[in-house]
Amino acid sequence: MTETNDQDAALRIASGRKPFVEPLRLGERLREIRLANQWTLEDVSQRTGLARSTLSKIENDQISPTFTAVQKLISGLGIDLPQLLSPPRQQARTTGRRDLTRRGHGELHPTPTYEHELLSCELAQKRMIPFKTIVRARRFEEFSEWVRHDGEEFLMVLEGEILLYTEFYEPLQLETGDSIYFDSAMGHALVSTSDEDAVVLSVCTRGEAA
Amino acid sequence: MTETNDQDAALRIASGRKPFVEPLRLGERLREIRLANQWTLEDVSQRTGLARSTLSKIENDQISPTFTAVQKLISGLGIDLPQLLSPPRQQARTTGRRDLTRRGHGELHPTPTYEHELLSCELAQKRMIPFKTIVRARRFEEFSEWVRHDGEEFLMVLEGEILLYTEFYEPLQLETGDSIYFDSAMGHALVSTSDEDAVVLSVCTRGEAA
DNA sequence: GGCGCGAGTTCACTATAGGAAACAGGTTTT
DNA sequence: AAAACCTGTTTCCTATAGTGAACTCGCGCC
């Protein structure tokens, strides 16, 4: 079948590249996805436009699909490429961590303008940072400068009303239950506009591999 | 064929899965990389083991490379697949996007057990998926199988009370205001235990580049 | 100018991927 | 229990990806 010829290997090694042509059990993975969704080959055929036979061969590693075929797969199955390729390692993680925070039992971090309550701070390695904030600030002038940090932020108003100032937009009035998603590298700041100090829930993404 | 479990479906929809048949200028991208490194076709041929002619045709979109060919490319050039596919390089950062969702104006995705309301679904490329859920389920048996998906999930109870079933732990009672963070690859399922259906806010991480 | 040389492209051929249909178990129908 | 059906595999055949050789163009050189 697909035999990597010796010369290729030699060249690759000589050029100081990793000698591995990672096995990349694509067929295996495809079958996994298919069965997980309880699809038959025919179902997948309908979705992707590839012949039943072709799919069978791909699953059994009898052929190496064309890139266009791979595209049909990912668009037809509604998955993305990393998802199609990554499963083996994802499986290795089998993590089952969890971190409970009872109401009012987060870690408090008061500042002049905000009163933060960090949630789920037991967990060390996580990709999101959730926290509840009581917005003490009442006027934009109370902020010495824009709040900004890498990544993205999601925010929902739990109680009261706020005014969201952002660097590139007009101030936005948010009522209880409203939510917003924004790039947090853009300067931002919150002030309460309700009688009581507003409470908001925020979730920020964590630093990434650029 | 059974539809995928609820949250997966929600995630897929949220991930901007349009019928778009991404043109995916792979050839263009390859040439870009090659020239950036000042490699000739011959150089790349040596590194990858693919014929000069083949590389030429790939760069000019005259053929659609086999998946094995793509593997030779990525291993030979020492790049990874996402890198090869994400030509418009996310380098265009410092963005200032935002996406407001007024209370009750999210995108509804009802299922037998959950009633999802996707928030901030205007934004296409984002790293978190926030949604509000009314938990209709009352008994664990209403779920045909565990809900699970890659990544991590943060969840806060906004109204009512729920019981959180997870694959590796005892069921956990959560009251209004309680929150939890967990690996969502671990099977999980929610049921309401209050008189009224409970409402929870969830934020999931998105698939990442391996 | 002719000549050599190294870049990319094109040609002609072989290897292989993709598709239609036939085949081989199973399961359900009658 | 045969018939009708599904599902996945296998068999051809055609379309196309991959290859080495031939070709083309540009550039420097004496």
C-alpha cells in the first residue's frame, strides 16, 4: 500500500525533521465519529456526497482520501479538521476535573471600582476564568485608564443595570439579563446605573498559544 | 439516525457551520510558505519527497493533493495542519469586535430535555460559546446518553435548582447562584429539582488547534 | 550573439482514488 | 423459510493524482 520509500525517509531524517510521519489513523477516527452518531455509511454518503464504497475504503485505510474528499467530509459532517484529526490524543486526557463554587464562596478581590469574586479558583489549568463582579463605580471618571487584557470576554448582567464603556463604541446600556461578548484587548469599563450596585458575571479566555 | 446530543448540536450551530464550501486556497498558502522561506520547488521536493511537478500543480490548484501528500507536506516543512490551512493568519488581532444580546433575544434551540438560547451568535470566530438553558428534564432517565463534548464548561445556576449528574462523581445539588467548572468531555446531564424549570448559564470553550 | 544554468511549467505515463454495481452477511417481513 | 431489506465490503472501471523527463523562460557570462 502506501509505502514510504526509503529515500524519502533518508532525506527527511537528513534534513533534521522529525522522522515520524505520524500514523494519523484518519479512517479509524472517521468510523469513530460515524458510530458515535449512529450513522450508517449510507447516511454519511448522503451527507457528504461521497460514495458508500469510498467511505468504506477510507475507514479501512485502503485509500488515502483526496483533500477535496476530506473537505466534503468535514463540511458534510459539520466538524472541523482538528476535530477529525485530534481524537487519539484527546482520548488520552480523559480528564474529569470539576470545581464547585457555592454562591458567595468565591475568592474576593476588592478594588475601588469593582468587587470581584473569583469562581472555580481551585482548578489550576483552565481555559476560562469566570468571576462575579459587584460594580461599585458610578462614573466613568473613576477609572484611571481602560481595563484591557488579551483574549475575549463574555459578560451577563445578573442584577441591576450598567453602562458599558468601550474604546471603539459608544457607551452601551445593559439591563438585567442582557449579555455581551467582546474582544477584551479593546479597552472597557463598567459603571452601575441602577440604585443598587449592579452585579455581573464575566468569563474571560485565558492566554493562548498565539 | 439520532441527532447528536443537544449540546453538541448547539456547539456545532454556534460554530458558524454554514453551508460554506470554503474555497481553501491551499495551493496559494503553500506557495506563501515556500516563498517566505525562500525555498525553491526543488528544495521543497527534497524535504517532502513529493515531485517538483506535483508541488507545482498543487500550488496552481491544478490538482487536489492526497491526504498522504498533505502529510508529507506538513511533516516535511515542519508545520502543522492548521498552519497550512489558516492562510488569512489570525495575525489581524487587536480587534475590537463585540456582540450584544438583549435578554431573551438569543437564538433558540429547543430539545426534549433542554431549551437552549444561544447568546452572542453574531460573532463567528470566538473562543467561547455562551448560552442560557432552561432545564426541562426532571429525571436522569430522560437522557438517552451522556452529554459530552471536547473542552471545558463553566455553568452558573440563574434560577431554580438543579441536580448535576456527572460520569465520575456523585450527583451534585446546585442552588441558585452556585457555579461549577468542569471538563466537558466527562459525561454530564442536568435535571431541574425546583418547582419551576431551572435556568442556567453555560459557557463552553471552543475546539482548539490541537 | 551563443551558451549554460537554475527557476517553474507542461507532457506522457503509471499509480491510485472515487463511483456504480455486484456481493456477502444479518435482520426483518410475510 | 424464502423473500425483501440493510449494512458494509469487494469488484471492476474511469477519473485523476503523482512522477520523471522534456520543455520554457529568464539571467548571467565570456
